[in-house]
Amino acid sequence: RRFVPSRTGLSTPLGKLEQAVMEVVWEQREPVSVTDVHEAMPQKSRGAYNTVKTTLERLAEKGIVSRSKAGKAFRYAPVVSKDELE
């Protein structure tokens, strides 16, 4: 299910963990890896590495971040700005 800003009736389509992950992704100037995001998140809201990985994969499925292969890992970049999401 892709997120389309102009068709969403919700104020934000993100859950708490998705919001925390996106805050890190939006802060970066370059595409980020799961490890980059996991390490940059506050200890209290980050959860396990695999949880962050799954969250980024779901955000990619929704079309909120893009995913590109970089070696053996994927790197993620925002497709939707924070303003568009709000």
C-alpha cells in the first residue's frame, strides 16, 4: 500500500517507530543504511536492528523512502519530505 500525500485523510500515516526512523533519515544528506539509522536513533526508541530493518522495508513499500543496493546492503533515502507528510 503506497502512501500518496494528496489522497491521505490522516494527519500522518506513520506509527511511532516509523516516525523515529524517518526523523533520522530526514536528517541525513546522503542515503543511509540500516546500521546508520539504528545507531543514530535514541536508545529508548530504536528497538532491535531487525526491527529497524523491517521498518525501513515497510517505508520503502509505502513509497516514503527509496531503497537502492550498495554492495551487500541497501541504502535508504526519503522520497517524501517531512512537510509533505504532515
